[in-house]
Amino acid sequence: MSSGNSATEITCAFLIIGGGISGVSCAEHLSVLCPKETVVLITATNVVKAICNLKKFGKTLEEFDVEERPASLVFKQSRNVVIVKSLVTAFDPEGRQTKYSIHR
């Protein structure tokens, strides 16, 4: 993965694009299942969607709320998750490269 603005490169096992509920849930699960691997989450804003008020009603039935939270707080305990505030400008799955521009 490389930045369009500089020569910064991040090597990771998992790259997730998007700070919505699916991307955040995926990053959270991967950080627990693969604690020795680096998980990169690219999000366009400082806030991401997070699950709160989770209630389980058996093995598969759940009820929860979704709220926006600062990404740094959501992944505070996940040391293997790297958050990149950016916009993806190009993605090459065969070459395993993603280009992004820093979004400040």
C-alpha cells in the first residue's frame, strides 16, 4: 500500500477500506483472530461506525445499536490495527497495492 502524496508504504496482512459498520466489525474481528498480523483500516473521516448496546439472544440472534465514535477510541485496545485517514485513489488486487491520498 502506498500513498499518492509521498513514498510512505505500509505492509499489512489485511487491508479494509471503509469505516462503516462492516469495515469496523471486520477490523475488530481480525485484530482478535490474528493478533500478530497488521490490520489497516482506511477511512475518510476521524469517526467510524461502532456497535454499542449489544444484546445476544442465542447463538445467532443479536440486537445492537450503531453510533459514530472516534476511530482512535474504537481501536484503542487493538494494537495491531492501523488507522489511515485517507481517500483511496487506486486499487490493484493482482499487484497487491492500494494508492491513497492523505485526507486532512
